Amino acid sequence: MTPTADSSRRVNEQLADDLEKEIGKLAVGEKLPAVRKIADAHGVAPGTATKALQLLVQRGLVRAESTRGYFVCSRAAGEEPAPSSEYLAIMQEIEGIRAHLARLDDRLDQLGAQKKSA
């Protein structure tokens, strides 16, 4: 990584974006390399690597375990979380509304055709 590649963004933000791409290749629950290893691999200070990892935590891509390190969350590995029961209920209600609107649209077409023929 070149820390000056994009001077409009902080180095930790650039590193977070780079790490996000790498995380997508890892399995859910897999442990990320140690902060020092990440820092060495990307040519940055350990504090910068830590800030980048904290950004990934905020994005919901990794979770931090205080003494164990950072671990991949399901979103990072391309797995969508299971929809909640509330979400499913809302989607079912929306589908019912769509069906009702389709019936109303058909009825309006029928009324329009009757009016033209009269």
C-alpha cells in the first residue's frame, strides 16, 4: 500500500478499504492476522493498522475480541444475514398490497372499456 496514493483520504481509511477486499476472501469466523503483521505487510504503523481495523468493526465487517484479535463477520464473507421475522412480515404485506393494486388496476381498465363502449 502506498500511504500517499490518495492524499484526500487518511491512510487508515485507505488501509481499511484494502483490508475489506482481503476479508471478502476469508471464511466467516476466521481470525485476521495480528495488528503488527498487518502493519508490516502494508508498511504502516501498528496504530494506523488498529485504526483501520476499528473502521472495519464500525462497518460491521469484523468483530473485535479484546484479547484474541479480530474475526470476520458474515457480511464480510459475502453471506447475507438471515432476514428477521419483522422484515419477512413487512415483505409479505407489501406483496399483498401489490396484488391488491394489480386488481384495482384491472378493474379500472374494465371500467374504462365499459365507458368507451357506452
